Amino acid sequence: MVSDLKRISMAGADVAVTRAGVADLVLQYAKYLGRVGTTDTVTLPVARNGRMEHADLLIGPASQIALTENDDPELEGIRLDVDDVVEDLRRRIASVTGRGSFASAPLDDDQATPVNFDHYEY
């Protein structure tokens, strides 16, 4: 079974387990913040201690973020309300990149086709 959760690690420490699509958006946002040389704080819904909690992450040019699959099956059943954070991250990415619509714009200058996160189950 493929998990719909990913573990976000920063500075060598596991800091959050959240929906895979949210983790991918955080990574994309950190990349663009690095390109413009600024930082930001994002608040994410995370699975922790058997329930949904929130984690604040400071991301920017010095961020060293790793995403890995969730390896804790006990976290799989926790419902994470991510709709608002997905829209917020999309707006932030569009603002930093100067691209009007995140969903339809390419996110990675190295990619020939647009990245579309609409297929993720947030």
C-alpha cells in the first residue's frame, strides 16, 4: 500500500508528517523562496500523537528539506484538513513566481510540461 502521507525532514530532524501533496507544495515553495532570497513561515496540518496537530515551518534559502514516505502505519488513519493550506501554498507560490495561476503554470523551470497537482488527494 502506498501511503498518502509524507514525512518532512529539515536540518536532520523529522518535523512533520502531512499529506503527500502538501509536502510537495512545501518543497516547491521553499525552492522558489530560495531563488528570490527570502524566507517565510508556513503552518501545516500534521499527523502527530494520534491526532491532527499543526506545525510551523520556517523555510527559505537555507532550508534543507527532505521528503520521504511515511513509515508509521499508525498515522495513516488520521484525518488531516488540508484544503485551506493547499490553497494558501498555491497563492504563495504564485505570488513569489509572479505567475497568476499556480495550477496552470509550470512550477519548475527545468520541466517542459506544467506541473499539475490537481491529481493529489489532499
